[in-house]
Amino acid sequence: MARYLHRRDLMRLLGSTALTAGSVETFSAQTAAAAPASADPRVLRHWEHALQQEVDAGSAARMSEAMSTYPGLVGTEGSVRRTTYSTKKLTEWGLDARLESYSVHSSVPKDISVTMTAPEHRELDVKEPPFPWHENFDDVVVGYNAYSPAGNVTAEVVYVNYGLPEDYARLEELGVDVGGKVVLARYGRSFRGVKSKVAEEHGAAGVILYSDPEDDGFARGEVYPDGPWRNADGIQRGSVQYIFQYPGDPLTPGEPSTPGTARLDPSEAKNLPGVPTTPISYGQAKHLLVALEGPSAPREWQGGLDFDYRIGPGPTAVNLALDIDYQQVPVHDVLVEIPGSKYPEQKVVLGAHYDSWTYGTKDDVCGWTTVMETARAMSRLRAQGWQPERTIVLAGWGGEEYGLLGSTEWAEEHRADLVENAVAYLNLDGAGGGRNFAASAVPALDGVLVDIAKEIADPDHGTVYDNWQQASGEQHPVPGRLGSGSDYTAFLDHLGIACADVGMSTPAGEYHSAYDDLHMMRNFLDPGYTHHAVAAAYAGTFALRMAGSETLPMAYSGYAREVVRYLRALDEKQADEPVVDLAPAYSAAREWRAAAKQLEGAARHPGDGRAQEINAALIAQERALIQDEGLPEREWFKHMVYAPGFYTGYAVQPLSAIDDAVAARDSATASKYRDLLVDSMEQAASAARDGARR
């Protein structure tokens, strides 16, 4: 069981390591003096190429190995050990590293047990066995779901496939009632918190989650330790916090969890689940499934185990005994700022979380290692005379795995500064831990992400863009769109800051198990750590370009075109029985597109003294998509175009409020949010026109 620490213990450990500045590696004075120092675009490319040459796979490997020999669960000694290591390294490189800390209401497992009580008695394993290379394995937390309520439940089992609303509708057709039962759902197709929510809505007494081998186990290939796929012991841990309501501290929605902030009573928190939920492996789930009777599961519900899946209920029964405490848990963010020379108040933010469920070599030591390697490369550039024009912020977020804790609290605390000055946020969750490139972003950043992908070398494909083409199967790949599930959420959905999320992945089944470790990374995910270096080169180039371009490489005309596409999809849904007239929204989107095109034309030839006005207009357009009122029943989400849905999990639901209202045949709500969308687009268009003609 992981050893959780009280805040005083964490602060004692943090203070026990002297974070003194060491010697900073420098180039010769002759080399530094020869480096160009003007703001000419050619100079910016010089520094980008210098950074790309500086990042190093060996350096990334050493950092990954240093942080992967012990678990890094939030609130434990392992998490603070990573903050200490990271801050010390950053300081050694001559960077001014600091911690910003929060005290967050969080769950702490005391004892987790799952017992099959019928038709036979069997204690099910709730933790994987170790392999000889595993260090500090006693500190690996048992399989459990963060923010599950405690509970002791004994009931018959019903198999509910992926546990989505359509699965429960099918059960109703079959005459199966899950009320008072323990539902057994397989992971996949949606965020696990959605599975708890839907089970709660249908009156289930408890939820067991498992990863079926059809999805990420032996049906996909060789299993760990001989291959990358999940073996019969691997358990997917994870949070079931209802982040589609709001992420972060459940007791301080919209405000930072700092001293003096008023806190809700836990009974008032809307993002806390109400049904006990816990995960097991497919090796243990097999015992429950094979004993089920009742109707045979539909063909599409059949999984990868070697028997006919049945639905139940019974005769399989289980006891869930979840002894889970709730405490104030310290969450620490690691921050570095590289001050801008010309516009120091403007900020380009790069971030990744450093906490993990177990060892987390993939999720997310690799993302944080990528940020750290980017920081190391930037420190070398500084020694040659480089300084960004805008401030670059490098962030290591704590507590992402439990509910985007560190990033949400930091964004809420620094709301005024970020809304005024943030240019963009790049998220690097899992950035280096694989060989296949993917990206998601707001449409305004599509162009710069594609351009950089064409410039960064990839050892397996030629360029990152070639990689992207192969991984996506598209000749002209473009980023996907952002919903939630990682640390960009507060920046985009709450504050209206242009965001992107990029990374590398290799198909595998280590996710949130004890086997997300160095053995997996070295042998299957990114042998040689070459793609950690690729990711650092990509991320660093993005940061330098956003911080050093005279006019920001952002374009909103394509964004407006995307909104028209979303509106058309909504009209298709209401073709037979209209709910809301979307004509005003079409008109506003087209006006916005025309104005944005004017601004983009001005940005290509800004003239003397125009760049800052153009940049302000570019930044203002994303901010305009925020409405203070927020979305229905979840006002924390304020973006009128992008948000996760109540049931989509991490996936985006464009024009979420209108979409839900159309589905519910709620004309009043649909009209209200159409008008808010129109208002946002009119504000964006006005900002673009002002920037173009000044």
C-alpha cells in the first residue's frame, strides 16, 4: 500500500533537500558572442534549430530512470521525491524553480477487498504481483478508484458491457434490472467516471471495472513482460471523479484550494460519485463472469475470454469492502519561468503532470521528462545569449491522475494574470512514451502544429509530419479537438486560452497498472528514448515560436469554419423536428470568419507598430468564446464551442449546451445557448475587425 503523508511530513521532506544552484553548463564566450541576438525571423529559426540539436535521448533516459524506480502517487513520499529531484535538476541548470502548493480534498485507500461470495467463495486479488526488477513495490497502491465513496456492499452481479447509457437501454429491453446489484463493466469507450455516473443513475449498489483482453490484453498480442499488452494480473486504476461537472478540488470549484478559500461541505460537491467503484484485472474478473447465468450477452458484448459471456443477475455475487478515507492532501506544482525580454507579462505555458498511479514511466514520467529535457535545452540556449521575447512558463503539475488537481488549482489562482496575458498552453501528457505522433488543439493552432511537425526530424519516418501521416492514415492530418481528461482543461474550458495537446504513443496495455514501468518503456514503448527527444524538440520549438514570433502564429478563420460545420451537424439532428433556429449562429460564424480573414491578412504584413494590436486581437478571440454563465448544470465549463459531454468521457462534444438541449427537445435552453454562442462570435469578430484596421 502506498504510504500517504500528511502535509507537515511532505513539507519536512521538501525542506530536507538543499536546492542550491549548481554550475550551469555553458558554451565558450566566442560561441555565445557569435550567436545572433536580433528579433529577425531568421534568428528565431536559428534558435529553434539550436534547441532541436540540443535535446538528447540519453539525457531524457537518465531522468526517466531516476523518476521511475518508485511510485509517484499524489500525497505520498514518492510524489514529493519527484518534486525534490525535479526542482534540484532545474536549479542545477540555472533555472529559477519553485513550488506552488495546494491542500485538496482527496480520497486515501485504507483497505480494498473484493470477494466472490457465490456460487463459490473466492478472495480476488486487488494488486498485481511484482517482477524481480520492481523496486519499492510495497509502495505501489492497490487497485482502487480515486474519489469512490467508501462502502461495504454484497449483491448479485450483472454484466453491463462498457456500462454506457445505450448498454443499460439494452438491458432494459432484455428485462434485466440492475437496481441493488453490483454491475461489472469493462473499461473502454468512455471515461470511467461516466460508468460510475450511469450505474448510479440506474440504482446500482456497486461497480466493478475490469480491462477485457479483447481491448488491451492477449487478444491484441504478446502480454507483459514478453510484450506490451496487459497480462491477466494488470489492473487499471484511475479516478472516478465527475470531471465533466468540474475538475480540481471538489470543495473549491472555481477557486484555488488555498488558505482562506471557503470550502463546500462534501455533501454539496457535485463532482463526487455516489456509488462504490473499484477495479480488478481480467484474470480475476474471469471468475465472476464464467459463473454468471441469465441471458447470453449480445454478440457485440462478448469479450476476449474463452467462454460465452452471460448477463446475469447471479448466481455470481460479490462483496465489495472499500475502506476509503477522505483527507486534505497536499498537491505541489513545479514551476519555472524564463522571462521575456520584450513582453515579459505575456506567457507561453508548457506543462505535463509528474504524478502517477504506480511507477508511471509512460503516464506521466515521460511527459514530465519531455518538459524537463526542454528546460535543459533552453538553459543551454540561455548560456549562448538567447532570451524569449515573451515569458515561457514550464510547469510540472501534481495530482493530475486524481482529477487534474494541480493544474486546475493553479489556473484558478492565477486566473486574472492568465486571462490578461496567457498566449497559449501546450500540454504534454504522455508526450515521449511511444513512436506514433498525435495532436489535438483548438483550430487556431492547427497551422503552427502542422508547420512544426514538418520541421522536426523523426528517426523512424523522416519528419514528425511523416509519422503523423502514417499514424493517422491521413494524407493531410490535422489535430483533433479537445474535450477533457488532462491538464489543458482549466486553461481552455474555464479561462478561454488557446490550447494544444501533443504526444507520442505505442499501442499497449500498461495503462495505470503496476507494469507501467521501465521494462515496458525500454523494451516496447520507446526503446532508446529517441521519441522522448523528438517530443522535446517539438515542444521546445512550439514554445520558442509562440514566444518569439512578431505576430502570433494563430488563425481564427478556420475556427469559425469549424463552428459552421458543427452547426450543420446539429441541424441534421433536428431535421425532422426543429428545436432551435440556428440561422443567427450561421450568420455570426460567417461574419467572424470574414473578420478573422481580414486580421490574418494584416498579420502577414503588420507594418511598424502594428504587431501588438494584431496579437491582442488574436488572443481576444479565444477569450470571447467564454461566457461567465457557463454550461447548464455545470457552470465551471464556460467555453461555448468546446467541452466534454456528460456521457462522452474525455471526448469533446462541440456546442455541448445546444447539442444536449436539441437531444432533450428543450427549445428554451437551446435558444438561450444559441444566443450566447452568437454573442461570443460577435465579440470575436469585433476583436478581429478592430485588430485589422488599427
